[in-house]
Amino acid sequence: MVADTAKIHHAGESEKWRVAHPRFELLSLPTYCPGANPIERAFGDGHDQCTRNHPRKRMWHLVPDVKRHLHVNGPGQVPRFL
């Protein structure tokens, strides 16, 4: 599991779950390092390709652009650095 430094990831219930599931290893990301966080890269890519400076006037006009982008450049296409 990859987690950022949010307190919830180190809360009592989270720690209990991790102890009960020893197959999982927690990989902590640096305090602020979006380049090392795959979900930040995925959201950033979608923002760069679809929602930044778009000409759409209504949200429902933008949704097909985002769906098309995700279909072509789905989660497996996001560069991974870990």
C-alpha cells in the first residue's frame, strides 16, 4: 500500500488492520511529493489534457472529453516512478 502522510493512515484502526494483514507493506510518500504519487499524476494528466483552459461552457459538455481521455489513456498508461 502506498500512503501519504495523512494522520488517518497512522490511526489506531489503520495500524490494527495492517497488523492483521502482514502481506501488505506500507510505503509512505514524502510529506509533499506529487511526482511520487501515482494518483496525483493521473489527476494532473487529466487536468492538463481535458480541463485546463478548455472551451466548454457547461460541465456536461466536458464529461465526454474526460471519458474519452480516460478510455484512451486509462490508468495503466500513467507513468509510474515507484
